Amino acid sequence: MSVENTQATALRVLAQLRHDRRTLALVLVVPPALLTLLRYVFDASPGTFARIGPPLVGLFPLIVMFLITSIAMLRERTTGTLERLMSMPLAKLDLLLGYGLAFAVLATVQAAVTSTVAFSWLGLHTSGSVLAVGALAIANAVLGMALGLFLSAFASTEFQAVQFMPAVLFPQVLLSGLLAPRDDMPHALRIASDLLPVTYAYDALTRVTGGRGGAWLWLDIGVMLGAILLSLMLGAATLRRRTP
Amino acid sequence: MSSPAVEVRVLRVRRGGTVVLPGVSLQIPVGSVTGLLGPSGSGKTTLLRAIVGVQRVESGEVRVLGEPAGTPVQRRRVAYVTQAPSVYTDLTVRENLRYFAQIMGAEASRIDAVADTVGLRAHLGARVAALSGGERSRASLAVALLGGPKLLALDEPTVGLDPVLRRDLWGMFHRLADDGATLLVSSHVMDEAERCDHLVFMREGQIIASASPDQIRRQTGKDDLEDAFIALAEEG
């Protein structure tokens, strides 16, 4: 492992993003635009918007980073740059952490823009600090990145990779409690939601924005960190120096 | 011959269910420009990949500069240029070289040096996506030169290049070999055989000759190396 190689990888990924202005604009504009849309969709029932709005600030980075990472990694595989890196003295962890670092930076900016719009202009309220919401948003971005990195190994085309988002993330968001309380779900779904990382990401966000901290919040954070580590290790296992 | 740069013993490789290399053996002399020639589908790329250490092999042994292929020590002294350029097309040539130089632990001064070597000095600030196919190949080659490799394996590096550039590139290969590096260059174009110190002819996963151009001419009695290849293939 080398700090310099991790840093160089992060800078390289950021340079790629910097050259892709439109992607950068979409990453920063789409989440606040969607929140604004939701605000007016729920114009007649502001209570609903007040309930689902704040956690969404933290869930957007998860979805966006998942998508971007799985496509970026797939591109590394198909263009041969991954094979080249694997034939060089670069530790797999340096590559993964480099990606994580770069996307955490992007997520920080995204979370800052989205929180500003949400909490200053759209009138959303968080009982916890905006900084804590931002920190969770970054953790979610890293979780999304780690999941995307791992799952990209199972996609051989971009068509497949983009569909992992509805296939893997949508069910998790549906089961997380965002749309309906988990306590009201059939038992089997309730159990399933207990096993999915996005459930804990959502729970942590509602606890912070609802001003309810405590031991459960730390459990949520612990599970998220565990899921990040597990995905990174599984992701590292899919990076091969030798291929068939 | 001192200990060879590359030594392959009864190498067997299967890719996607079919046996590509049924059991080849080969030695490549140090400091040579060796041409790996044969039609497409003859197993050249698979053999190169095995030597570079990125190919999963079924059995047999591959040693590079006295050590097994694909071990961590080889990652600093073996460089591989794939047929499709492996560089980031959304970055500039300089950004690509800067990143790979860091990974290879190469000095920053190497960036300008390798850009000069492949004739891309004027294109350092250009995005790879904006370059022509030949320029992209050379950018990919420049990356491989960063670490000053002891063994440089190149898969069809001259495809689509202008004849003048092709000549320059072969001149550069020989200069690198004069400095002690070993070059292994695959090609399906027979007229490139003339430019090599050592030739390895491949056909259907088998090595049908491994010798200097003169030795091959003497052995087959053919002046033209393409005729020599045909004679060796029909002897089979």
C-alpha cells in the first residue's frame, strides 16, 4: 500500500471528472432539482415532503456514486487500463481507496449544494446539525461507490451496468422505510430489510434529521461502515492480476 | 547464449474452453529484438500475456529474467503494450503519463523523455480522445517506457502506422535493445520479420521456428521469410 499511489489515483479520477463538465453539472444540479420538484409535487401535503425530503439529501449521493463508479470501473476493464494497472506495482487497495477518496470529494460538494438548497430555500428542517447530514451523505456516497465497484465486476456491458441500479438499489430504497414504515411491512420483507445496508443508511439519516441520536444511530453507522468494508473487500477480490 | 530473457517450458493455456497453447517451449535471448510472427488466431497474444504474467495458465512454466512471470518483482521490470491502446482517453497525454509515472515510481523528467521517444512531445497537452489511432498507440507505448523496462512486450505495435513512423519505431526498438532491454514484438505482417534479431514463427498454437532470420533462411533454403514460413508450416 502507498499513500502516494492512492492520492495519485484520486487525483487522476478527479481529473477525469473535471474534463467531463456535463457529468459534473448533472451530479451537482440533479439532486437539488429533484428535491425542488418534490417540494411542489407535495405542495398540498407539506408533511410528506418534510418527512421524506431530509433523508433524500443523504440518499442521492448513494445512488449517483453507485452509478458513476460502476460505469467508471467497467470502462477501466473494457479499455484495458485496469489490466495495465494490474501489471504494474499498484496495490489493489490503493486503486479502490483512490476511487473512494475522489468520489468522497465529489459527494462533499454534492451534499453541500443539495443541503443548502434543501435547508435554506425549500424550507426543509433538520433537528440534527446540517454537518451531520453532510457527513452521512459522504458516508452514503462511499457506500454507493463500494457497492458499485463490487457489482461492476458482474457487468460486461454498460447496458447491464446501468440496470444494476434499479436491480440492486431500488429494492433497497423501497424496503428502507422511505415510502412506508418498515413495521407495517409483511414479516418476510421486514426481515429482508434488516439485512440490507440502505435500510441502515436511511435509518441513520432519519435519526439525525429527526434529532434522535443515541446508541441506535451508532449501530446504523457501524453497519454502514461494515457494509463499506465488506463491499471493498469483495471488490478487491474481483480485481485479478491474472485473467482467463 | 547466457541465461535467456524469457524461458517458456511446456506452457499450456486454455481460453474460453478451447486450448490456445497446447504446450509450447521457447527461449528468447537477452538484449534482442524478437519478432513473434504468425497469422491472427495463432496464439501470439496469449503467449505474450503469459510471458507478461497476466494470463491464467493451465500448466507449464514461464520465467522472465530468471524469475517466475507475474510475480511482484516483474511488475517493475516488465512492460506490456496491448494491441488496443490502454490509456485514459478522457485525460491528456501528460495527465496519463503523470499518473502512470507515479505508479511506476518514475521521475517526472521521464514524462518529457518518453514523449520525445514516441514523438508525442507536441501532443502532451492534447486529450487522448482527440488523437489519431496511431498517436493513441504511441501514447500507450510511452506509458510502457516510463519505468525503463528490462522486457518490453508489444502486441502488434505498428498496425496502421505510416511507413516512416514504422521505420522510426523499429529504430527505437533496436536502440532500447542496444541499451540492454529485451523486446518481444508480435506482428502478423511478414515484412517486419526482416527487422528482427530473432524470430519466433507461430501457427495454430505451435511454435514452428525459433531462430535468427539467417538461420531460418539457411534451414529452409528460402530467401524470402514469407516463403520460409510457408515451407515450415507445410513441413508441420
